[in-house]
Amino acid sequence: MSAEKATALVLRTTDWSESSRIATLWTREFGKVRVLAKGGRRLKSNFENALDLLTLCGIVFLRKSSGGLDLLTEAQVIQRFPRLRTDLSALYAAYYVAELLADGTQDYDPHPLLFDEALATLRELGGECGPRVARFEMVLLRELGYSPVLDRCAGCGGEMNETEAAFGASANGVLCRNCRGGHRDARPLSPPAYRTLRDLAAPGDDWRGTWSVEVRADVRQLLGQYITHLLGRRPRMLSYLGS
Ligand SMILES: [Zn+2]
């Protein structure tokens, strides 16, 4: 066993025994790790506060060489996100972010950019959460290798006419008029929603512009459908999200 240090976001915890907990953590250095926190349920334990859901903490853990859970030996709070305690839509959005990280990533598959994006999302959530969550989803998709094809038809590779675009989750991207018929899950994509998807996928801050109610609804439904297709099931928190 070797001792490792990491910066970690608490995604999920489960009671394990009288006094212990198992925590699923999203770390910047190692990706997702699952650790056993002995004494993690005792009131005055070192871990008690640091293992609250969606807390950012500095941890030390002993990495098991073969199978079994890693063992958490230290956890100290670095940051909490107080807005999540007062804004219910922000809290639901944060739970959704945690669910995607817990269920969409593999153990020990680090993605520092996705870690940073998750933190930026938790810091900025509040009020209208739709665009911030959509940006997070797009970064998650890119980091995990599932960026939707947006610059050409995902069916034939041909050029896209913005006014005739559709989005097909099973096609992994936009579809031209000729190809959409072959995908039963294809749904029409309005030109403004199409442009917003490209802004979300591009580097920079163009996605932070104003989103109409229609664009919010379209993007929410489309990303939800795509992520459901990729995960093979609908994320539990999806129905709690506003657009
Ligand atoms: Zn096509």
C-alpha cells in the first residue's frame, strides 16, 4: 500500500458499519476513487465534516494494490458551496453533476480539466442553472470521448444546412435532411439551439450569452436524451433539472 494525496470532491457516501462509511470521491489527481473511511460516522471523527456530499477536501489515502477499497486516512475541508444550501435548483443541478461524475467515469481515470469544470460549475450554480449545467455536460462528453458531432452530418459526413438540422442521440450528433430518416430518435434542432450547442462545445465563453426559453428547453431535452443514450439509463436527477 502506498499513501497518496489528492484534492477530492465528495460525490456519494454510504454507511458501511456501525462507525464506517464508504465514500465515492472525484479527485483531480486520480479520477474517481472509492475509499473506506473508518470511524467516518463517529461524531467527532476527523472525517465527519469533510465527507459531506459536494464538499471539496484535501485527502490522504492508502491505495490497495489489488482489489479491495482504498483506505482514507485524512480528510480536511477545503471549500464548501454555500449557495447549494439556499437555492434548491442549484442543489439539484449539483446532485446531477455528482451523479454524472459517479456513474459516467471509471475508477482511476483522471481528467483534471473535468475536475476543474466541475468545481467551476459548483461555484457558479445559482439562479438559472441551465446553461452552466449544459456547459458542464459538454465538457464531460468531450473529456470522456463522446463529443457529439456538430460540424458536419454525423450520418454521411456531408455539410450541414443549419435550417434543416436534426439531432440524433444514436447517431452521436447532428443529421442532415437525408440522414435523419434513418434515425428514429432524431429530433428537429432549431438554428438558435444548434448555434448554442456549438458555442457550448467551443473553447471560450460564447456560451454565456443570453439563451431564449426555447433554446434552454431544446438544449436541456437534447443533452438529457444524449446522455441517457450513452449511459444506457436515464440519470436519476435529470427530471429535477430546470432548463
Ligand atoms: Zn447526412
